[in-house]
Amino acid sequence: MFRGIDEVDWASLRHAHGSAEDVPGLLRGLASADPAERQTALDGMYGTVHHRGDVYDSTLACVPFLLALAAREEVRDRATVVELLVSIGGIDGAGDIDRAGDEVGDGTGDEDGDGDAGDGFAARARAELRAGAEVFVRLAADPDAGVRRAAPKALVRFLDPPARVLTLLRERITVERDDRVLLALVESLGLFAGRHRSADQARATEAVRLLATLSEPPHGPGLRLAALGRLAGCAPELLPGDLVPTVVRLLRDRSGQRSGTGRAQAIPGADTLADRLRRLRPSDEEGSQLLRTLHSALGGRVADRIALLCGQLTSPDPLDRCNAVWMSAGLFREWRTGAEGPVALIGAQLGAEEGWLHDAAVAVLGELFELAGPAADHLHALLACRPEFRIRHAERGAPKLGGPLKVLARAGDARATPLLAEVLAGPVVPDDLGLVIPHLGRAAGPLAPALRRRLARLPLDEPGIQRPAVPLLSALTALGDAESVPSVLRLLRGLPDAVRLPDAVTEAAVRAVGAFGGAAHEAIPDLRRLLDTDCAVAAAQALWSVTGETDSVVPALVRGLTDPGLGRQRRAAADALGRLGPAAGTALPELRRMTGSEDASERAAAACAVWRITGEPEPVLPVLRAAWVEHPRTRTTIAGCAAALGPTATPVHDLLRAELHAPRRHRANAAAHSVHDIHEDETLLRLCREALGGTPRPGAV
């Protein structure tokens, strides 16, 4: 297996973390008799030579040894080696699906600048895998069902000619008796049809006909579901007219036949990335994959996808419902319509006896913010009868606000207020409680005295004061609680320099002062003092809010435009100058220069400021329109500017109308997502509606 391994100059090769001299040990670890050692080695392979899907020169050097490992029956866990090879080879340069079922990179990154970590090595790796593809032919009939399950993808990706691949898949489908292997064969048949649709239409059509046959009786429900999912992607015209009822019925039939509902088991002694990913997989991973394939193929057929989710969310099988809960997250992140029905049904899962189903529901609802409203009754009922869900006590770290209470508050439901009041009155108050207050708006007003008292009691010499102070200040800022001025000033004036950290507490305190306006006149000397510090932009905004003066404010903000530090400060300075309107005219030269910034967010912020100061949109319209189309993350800034300007924003109204009619969320194509994406998209839609309503927002110039 390892003949010649010591002849490779591994020290001269590179992987994600530098020299590849540790790779021979990882390769040998894959052949170990110790399962924990094998798992650690696999974790190391994905973390170094195939980090985030990248392909390095060391990855290429590993391919012959990985092929040899996969071919030796005495090696345990060979299926994971085949999966690694498939991921390294990708498909025509595109990313593959990794062990956890998530998309990985396309092999074009080079994070550490150590050379070509992409196209060159990836293409050579694919060529070498094609040259060694006879290994996968033998593995397709291996005694190990796990290996047989992993092999079909490799056949489709690396074996030629297509006619031989299709013959092998057909033969294996005919003789295979393991249901999970059959599903893998059907999935690979669908990949084959999609891959050869243009280059070998006759073979692709033959594969589609075979899929259509497999999607009908007398084949079992799992096999039919897999075939329907692949047909939806490559031949949707062959799908049955009653697709959703058919799929829901097959899912329930499959559930009735399924034996065993245990969760994935950890390997004793292993605590690796691969092992953690295995534990995070759904217990019915096969069902999850079937559903994911179908939803991906249905794409924009949102009504069908919602009906399918609703059918599965009412299944008597908790695993089916859990799969639907997780699948709904992708739908909500991408599409803007039809969430009410599934959200209400996800809320109903909160009462389930299965803890993992409850946790899945809370996790998905946690991304919805205001869209979680249809689940609010279920959330409130749960919190009323299960007080332990109001605070989450982790094994390590400080306690956090409980997920269900956080979701209820983020949804803006006033029933969260008395529950939060009880938490505030208790012996343990999570530091992140203040972060949900802004979402409750005026409904959180009764919490102000307790928040104020808690802020006043914070010890100023506490090294970790940032953790409780910033959320409390954010909450009082959102409430506009002017009675908090003494406590806020106590923080501004009393923090020892050694405790300040990067002025996070100071900035939060300054923002609070700005929200209190004229009621915080006592803070004027403090704000003036801060105009020459790293908090100058926030202090200038607050000073203008408290005094209305511009003489000292505008110069400080102009200096902020050229801050070589965080771009966030430059954007904040531009936004603040725009709010000043014509009074910020002296800032126009620097703002106009900023409209040529390399950063799209800075360009958009500066262009909006120029428009608000001059009242003339024409000079900056090309910047705004280009940013809107090319950089969707700037749309909230531009829509906010339009909402502030009211009727005078008509030059961009066409963009706003198109946004309101777009079915997909504005950052649906982003490479990564965050828990705030849906909320930010809903904020964009609200700003577009405000702008088109024609009434300038309060404080607009």
C-alpha cells in the first residue's frame, strides 16, 4: 500500500498549514487497526491536504496511496477513503458534497499563498483518478456494503467511456440487495444523466428512462423517492402530476418500513472533526438526503416545496418531521414567500418528546426573527409550562438566554416581556438578554428600570465588563431610556484604562447618549473629549444628536472618512454626514473620493451621503445602481437612503419595486450564511416599502 511513500519529498510539498511532512503519518493512520486512530487520520486529511475542498501538490501526491488503500480489503473504513477520493476529484472542477452533506469549495482557493491550490493540481488529480478508475469498478462489487455505496459516484466521475459506466450502474442495480447501496446507485444514475445530457444525449436519455422505471411500482418507497428526486433535476417533464401527494405518501410508507431510529454513534476514544460531523448528522441521514435532492431539483417551485414540507411536518414519524424542519431552513433562507404554514408546524414540534426534534425546531426558528410569529403561541406555551427553557446553562461559559425565549422576543411578541422581567429578577441573568430587547420595541418599555439598575451595579474594574455592559447599553439605547443617563455616564467616566478593551463599552455608551438626545446634555464635555479618540465617529454622531451643532462634528466625521482602520468606521462616518444634510457640505470632496473606493459598501455609503447633502442624485446614481446590482449587501444602505429621502428618491424607485417583486432573498447566492440573513432581507423589504410609500423617515433631511 505504501510502496514508495518514503521516496516522496513530502517536506517540499505543501498543504493548508504549510509543509506536508506530516502526511505520511496520516496516510498510514488510515490503515490502522485502531478505529480512533483511523478517524483522527481522516480528520487530518480533510484538515490539511483537502482543507475546505482545496487541492494542493501534496493532495496530488496522496492519490496513488489512497487508491491503494481503497483497493485492499483488509483496510477498515475504506468507504471513507473512497469518499475522500471522490471529493478530491470533484466533478469537472466543481465542488462535491462532503461527508457531512454540505457543499465544499471548488478547489480554486489558495489561502496561504503557497502556490496553485486549485485548477492545476485539481485537474491533475482528476486525471490520475481517471487513470486509476479500474479500482472503482472492482469496488462497485466489493463485499463491504459501505464501499459499494461509495463507489458509484466515483464510477460516474472518473470512469470512461459513458456506455461502460451506464452498463455497470444498470448491472449493479439489478443484482444489488442492500437498500442503501441501491439508493447510492440511483443517485449516481441521476448524476450520470445530468453530466452527459449534452455530450452523450443517447446515454443520458437511457439513464432517464431507467430512472423513470425505478420511480414506479413495484419498487420500494425509498428507491422511488430517490428516482423522483433525480428525475426532478434532469427530466421534470416525467414527474407525476400529483408529485407532492405521491412523495408524501412514499415518505410515510418508507417510515413505516424503517427499522431502528438510533442516532449516529461516536467512535470510542475519538474526538475529531469527522467524528463531530458524524454526531451532527440526522439520525435518518438517508431520508434527509432524499429530501435534499428533491428540494434542490424543485428549486423555484416554492408552492410544491412548501406543500411537501407541510406534508412531512405532519408525519406521524418524528424523524420525518425532523428532516423537514432542517430542510425548511434552506427554503426560508432563499425564498421570501409562503413561510407561515411551515413555521406554524415547526412551532408545533416544540412540544415533541424527542429532545433532538425540539432542538431542531428552536434552531430553525432562531433564524426567522419577525417571521417566527406563526410559532409564537407554541413558544409561549412551552415557556409557560417549562421555565427551564428560559435560560440555557452550558457546561462551559456563561449562561445564555434560552433559545425559545430568544425566538419569542426576536419575533417581537409582547408576551416575551414579562418572561424577560422574571429572568431579570432572578439570581442568574444571561449577559445576552439585552440583545433581544430592540426587537420588542415599545413592548419592552417595562423592562427599562430593571435594565437600568443592572447597568448601575456593574463593577467598573471587572475585566469582563464588556460582556454584560454592551448588551445592556444596546437595550437601553433601543428603549431611549433617558433616565439611564447617570448610569451611562458612570461608564463613560469611570472605566479604568486597563479594562476598556477596544473601546467597545465606550462606543456602546456613546451610542446610548446619542439616542437620549437633549436629555443627555450632561454628557457634552465627555463627547467633546472623545472627538480625538478612536471613538470619534460615534462621539460626533452623539454630539450632533444632543446639541445639534455641526462646527466640531463635521471635521471629526471627515477625519473618520480617512480612518485607515476598520471600514466600518468609514461607513459610519459617511452615514452620519449624510444625516447632517447640507450642513455637511465641507465633507463633499472627501465623500466624492470615497465613491471610488475599492470597497462596494464604502462606495454605496459615500454616494448616499453625497445625495443627501446635495439633493442631487444624478452624479452618484451610476455608483448606486452598479452597487445595487453587483453587490447585494449594499442594498439595505441604498434602500435606507431612499426611505430617508422620501419622494425625492424616485430615481431609484425602479430598483426598489423590482426588489419587492423578486421572489428570492437578496443574498440567497452568498457563499456563506449567518443567523441574521433573513432578518436583514426582511429589513430591506421594509425599507423599500417605506421609500415607495413617499413619506420621509423621521430625521431625514
